[in-house]
Amino acid sequence: MPPSFYILAALTIAATAAALSLRNLVHCALALSVAFIGLAAVYLQLDAQFVGLAQILVYVGAVSILVVFAILLTRNDEATKPLVSRFSVAGAATALVVLGVLTWAIDKSEFTHRKLPPAPAATVRQIGDALMTHYVLALEVIALLLTAALIGAVIIAMHNEEPKS
Amino acid sequence: MTDAIDQIFVNLKHWLVGWCPADLQPLASIILSVAMVIGVFAGLFAVVTVIERKGLGRIQNRYGPNRVGPFGFLQFAADGIKTLTKEDIVPRAADRVVHYLAPLALVMPVFAAYAVLPFGRNMTLTELDGGLLFFFAMGASTELAVFMAGWSSRNKYALFGAMRAIAQMISYEIPLILSAITVVMLTGSLSLVKIVAVQGTYAGWLPDWNVFTPWGFAGFVLFMIAAAAESNRSPFDLPEGESEIIAGYYIEYSGFKFALFFLGEYLGMFAISGLAITLFLGGWHAPAVWLTWVPSYVWFMAKLMALILLFIWVRGTLPRLRQDQLMNFAWKFMLPLALINLLTAGLWHFIPPGGVRWFICSALVVGPYLMLGQGLTSPDKATKRVYRFAD
């Protein structure tokens, strides 16, 4: 592993920890977007250019904006809750169980015992070709789903009752 | 001889890097290139602020700055000293950390976007395979910085400005990217270096630039309008709106942080103009065969200056849009035109060259433009506005 990986990993983990533990929700959202950037940098470092750049474009450019807007429109950030809630024990137990199951599953899977294949040089062109030929049906289905979601969102937002005078 | 002048900066860099020890050569090469880009474009920013103020003054029938230096052309130095020495005021209620980080978060991606622009022959900082994607990824990251500035100031005008800016940037990002995609469709590559290389041939007295095709012309116009909106330039300067919300998201910034916002805005405009040149105006290629002896970077800078002057001219000419006009324009005019333009570009690819292709594609550009434009401007649509929440 090159040293840049450790730097990026430390940045991503620190940002994620900050996103989980900061008191102000907007700060959490901003820390989360730093974690997104860190992940994108890891992808780029692994030569997955398309995934890394799409990660920045979609997550930093759109998802984090969505998150901060959702926070601004729904929450009052003055009300801070105690750090240790009464669900903390149950939460920690659930997290431990999930971690255990995941560790067991990853350890059992053949993925970890397989020899690493040589890294394929997946260029943007290859990804585009695969999307347009082999996976074109999946792409169209996703496009249809997104269009339906878009129209649905517009209809919900258009809900325009006559204001009562 | 012309080759030597054309490659003078590349050779100069190689010569300078050659003096370094072998281990440090990659690092020295990177630092030299980055310092060059920062120096040149920050200098261009300084010059353009003066040109803009002089130009606007001429349009508005007044002098503009005329006190510092000959004809006021050293005004940028005075402005720079002023912003550097001004007190940096942070509101007491502001979120200090986010308030401090916001201008940096704006300027850094803007500078990073320059990494993939081809400034001249062999003058690209990094020849990324997905260079266009990188550029748009960097452009999208600036939205969060705008939000940080508006939110951390704890000022309702700042928050209004940030909301307006984000709504506008997201709305106009779609026609911006869709109009750029036509070039990718016809070139078959996301690499900006390759997109420039494809436009490097000459057909008769016209160069093979994308702007000289029906889809390219429509794409270029859509791209420039969306670029003006992305860089918050007039007539799309609602996020600043001095007469409505004072200065928008940077109302609570002073001193050098304000200068950084100003710098980020102008550098964003230069970068997106550079992208428009790369995609539609042939990049650093000369406009005619007999002009190829002029160095490539001169052509890039000349085209860049032309686009900047166009921006200044538009700013001095058009009044600011209203918020509903802004959104209608983006979603009901620009987006359909950009989508139809995708179809036009596809047809251009499949119909064999000739007059038929020109006729069909031009009709596909002009027809929707006339029809959609009529829908946008028809006067009988003006109805009494109904306020949902303000009554």
C-alpha cells in the first residue's frame, strides 16, 4: 500500500467519525461530504477514474446539498440532544452483531481466499461500451425509475390548494 | 522557429526541471506547472477587473476608475492592497470554523478545474482520460462552499443568497452538461486533449470547429448561457442581487476572504470560458491555415479574452432576471433545447455529409428555438400571481 492510501484512509475515517459525533447537524453533513471526497480520492488512487469522478459529481455535488437542505428545512438546530441516549446500549449491541455477521460472511466468502487478478484498466470508454451494450436493459430500467421519481416529486410539489382567505 | 516559440514554455519547464536532482524532478515539474497556472490566471483576474470596470463605465456613459496609474489601469493594485490590509470582521453569531473554510472550499476546486484544460500544444497539466468529467466534478463541488458561506454567516440575506445560488447552479448545471455531451458524442472521448485534437483540421477556409455545425452552434450558445448562470454573472446575478439581498452569500465577508470569493467567481468564469473554447471553439487551434504560425497559447488566450469581453458586454447590456423567469428559462427553454440538441448531434453523426444533413440539423435547431421562444415570451400568459405562503 502506498503512503497516500493511509493518508486518504485516515482522512476518510476521521471525517466519518466527525460526521457521527459532532453536535451540530450541518457540521455532520459537511463532515460527511469530506468523507465522500476522501472515498472518491481512494477510488482515483485505485485508477478507477470514472467511479471516483462520478462519486464527486453525484455525492459532493448533489447528495450533500440534498442532505443540508433536508436538515435546514426540517430541523431546528438549537435543540441538542444528550450524547448518550437511552438506546445507546441497544445500538452498540446491534452494531456489534452486524459487525460480527459481516466479518464472518467476508471471512467465509471465497472472495478473500481468491488470488487477486491483475487490475483491469477500466477506461471510461469501456464502462460506456458496457453500459450501452451488455447492461443497456438495466440502464433503461434505472432511467425509467428515475423519471417516474422525478415526475412524482414534481406532482407532490405542485400540490397547490387555493389559499383560504 | 515557429515550433520553438510555440513550445517555449514547455521547453523552459523541461530545462528548469533538468537542474533538479532526479528524485525531485516529478515534484518540481508539478510545482512549476501549478505555480504558472496560478500566477497567469490570478494576474488575468487582476487585469480583467480593471477592464470590466472600464468597459462597464463606457457602456454606462461614465469614466470608470481613472485615478491610479495611466487611465486607471493600476486600480487592481490599489484594490489588492486595500483588501489585504482591511480588517477581517467575523460576526459574533457566525460559525467561525465554517465561515473561515468557505472561501477556501470555493477557491480550491476552481483552481483544480484548470488541471485538465489544454492551454496550448503539449500544455495540459494532467491529460486525464475523463477530463471533462473531472471539470464538472470540480464545478459541482463549489455549490457546497456557497452553502457553507451562506449558512455560517447567520444572516438571513446570506442564507437567501446561498439558497438562490444553489437553486440556480443546480438548475443550470443540467443544460450545461447536456450541451457539452453533444461534443463527447461526436468526438467519442471525454479527454479534453483529444477533443481539441479532433478540431485541428481545416475544411476550405473554415476550421473544423464544433461551433461551425448546427448542433455545435446551438450547444455553444446554450453552454455560454448556462456558463453565465453557473458563474453568477449578470443577467443571472440574483444570488448577489445588490438591490434585493445586498450581496448574497458573501455579505458577512470582508477583507481578504471577500477577495477570495471575488477571485473564485472570476476564476470560475475563466475556467468555464476555457472549457467552452476547448469544446466548441477549437481549443488552441488557429482559426485559419495561414495563421498557424502564431503560437497555440496565444490563440487560447485570445479566445479567452474574447469570451471574457463578451461576458462584460452582456453584463453591461442585460437587466437582471426575476427568480421565476430564471427558473422558467432553465427548465422550459434551455433543458428542452439541450435535449433536442442531443438528437440533432446524433442525426449529424448518422446522416452522410452534404446539404441534406445541414438542412435537417439546422431545421432541428431553429424550429424548436422559435417554438419554445414563443411559449416563453407570449404576453397573454401573464396572470395574477398567487402567493402560497406570504398572504
